[in-house]
Amino acid sequence: MKILHLHCSPRGADSHSLRFSQQIVARLMARSSGARVTARDLAGLPPAHVDSVYAHALAGSRMPTAEDSNAGALVLSETLIREVENADAVVIGTPMHNYTVPSSLKAWIDHVLRIHRSFVPTPEGKRGLLHDRPVFIAVASGGRYLGDGARQPDFLTPYLKAVFETIGLRSLHFFPLQSLVMGDDAVGAAWRHASALLDAQLPMPPAVVPA
């Protein structure tokens, strides 16, 4: 199994979304002998914003040429799309910033969501060109946006669903870690809830007992 692991929090090792996404990666690795991980720290090394060559290609006013593929943001775009194509599973650890994704994850999306490469327009709407594969998303939020007591909007979840469906990835699994600025009890409850979801969706395989 090949796993693409994206993490987006500027808090580094203190990040709840990073630590929980690492648990997801560990579960996947435990279920597949010889699993390999490609990791991208989008907060520490954020993707450059798209440039004029990419923007023209995205707008459809001029399609990419062989020369374009060796210049500008299209090079990075191709690399990031191929990482998704080569992965059997994608794992994302992200905070919720101002009700939606952080800017580093948005920059990654702008490279991966590319017309005539990861999707094409059709009379019925956009059609993804990538094969479906599971995407596991750990979302850390200081406030509460789901369930009883929710006090803030959630533009992150529907946005990521729309983004990944556009390129053909529909098997999304979200693990919310909410109320993380509301004290130790709230943090503990958030981790227990997310861990229960993980146990239900990716149970740890039984240990192999030597004969």
C-alpha cells in the first residue's frame, strides 16, 4: 500500500490534527505489509501559489504545451497530482481556520484541481479523471461545528467533499476533533470520539502470534 500523508497545521508536533492523522497512517500501515508513506508538510513547506502559465491553463484560454510542462507552477502541479494518483489512500491532518481549510491546503488544492488533467468539464458537470481511493481527514477545531452545542459554521467539510468529488475521489472519511480550546476535559472527549470513529472504520488488525 502507498499512503499519501498531508499535514497542514503550523503548530507542528503540538498539532492535534497531525497527531491524529499519524494514528490513521499507523492503522493503514498495520493493515498492509510493506506499506510506504509519502509525507508532505504543507504548513512547513507550503506550495507556491499558481502563476500566470498555470492560470491561463486553468482558465482554458490556452492549454498547456510541452514547453509549459517544464516551466512555472505546472511542474509542481504535475508532481502533486501524480502523488495522489500513485497513492492507494490519502490521509490529511488539518486544522479548521476561520471556518474552512488553511491557506496551505487551499494552495495544494489549487494545484491538484486542474482542468483537463484531474477533471474535465462535460454538459452534465465536471467529471473527475482520477480513480476513487479512500481519503481520511482529521479536522481539529478550537470551537464546535457539529452536533449539540455547535456554535460556528462549517465550510471545510462540504468544500473538501466538493473538491475531491470533482477529481473523482468520493470515499471520504472525516474524524472531527472539536472544542480543543475548551479545557482538558473537552480535549479528552474529542479524542475519545474521534478514536471511536477510527476503531469503527479502521479497526486495528489482530496481532499475529508466532507459531
